[in-house]
Amino acid sequence: MIAVSQGGRRWLTMLWTIALLLASPAWADPLATARAPGTILLMRQTLPPGVGEAGGFGVADCPPPSRADDTGQDLARRMGNRLITAKIRPDIVATGPGCAAQETAALMGFRKATPWAELFSLLRDRNRAPTQSAALLARLSALPPETRVLLISHQVNIAALTGITPANGEVIVGRLRNGALVVQDRLRLK
């Protein structure tokens, strides 16, 4: 056993505490976390005016009430720029079939977004949440583990999957672990 003086113990305790704080998720860089292979990014779409949205349209065909206002469009562009500048390049970009989610992906600079039925809004029927979330997790689990995915969907869908109610345009950073989505961090614009 090594003898350590009282002052030496305090010094070691302080160093150990600092090391633990620096290693904690609170100090982690959310962009570095988002850049890692196998990351699942869930972005809340930018909001159209009103509640709900029209579906079944291509972005160019979306009726104006279903499209984001100037603030929402700016938010989508800024988050897209933040991800692209940080060299975060999703292998797959998927959206809900509605106009606002598709428009958000396009404004972010991700033009090859694919609508996924598992991201269809739960707003009008929240009873579908367990089944739809399970289907989404199964689809994600079937992908190669290193696949980086950006999902753009609704607040209610993301909350059902993560327990987090994201802000407009916020990105939840997670990873699949044993078939469940584990939240690792959050990306917000200032």
C-alpha cells in the first residue's frame, strides 16, 4: 500500500473529479457524437403554420399552408449548414410522407430524402405509437450497424420514441442498443 498524505488525497480526489466531469456526456461534443458511424439523428421538422399538415405531395406540389414560414425555413437551412459544416453526412435521410418533413430535408440540403411510412404523423392517432415505433426500430435494426441515419419527423413521433419533446428544428442524437434507441445528445441552434 502506498501512503498518501491528507493534502495528496485531496489533490488526487480533485484530479479524479475533473477527469470524471470531462468524460461525462455533459462535456461531450454533440457534433462529434452525431458524426460517429451508426448514429441515428432524429430531427423535428420545421413547423408549418397551423396544426397538422397535408400529406401525399412532393415538396414542389405542397400547398402553401403546409410549408414552413420564413422562420422555419431559416431554421432548417441553419441546421443543415451546421451538420454539413461539421462533416455529418447521413447515409440515409428519411422523412415522414408529409410536406413539412420533406421540405425540411430539402431546405437542409439533403435532396435525396425518402419518405418512410414509419414516420407518418401520430398527431391524429397516438394509439398507433407503440406499433409504429416498434416498426421504425425494426427497420433501423435491419440496417448495417455503421449506417448513419437522419430521420425528419414530427414532435409526437420523436417523443413517442425517445420520451423527449424536441424543439422546432432540434436534433436528437441516438444509437441503437439491443433494439432500442438510446439518446446520447441533443443538437439545438442558438
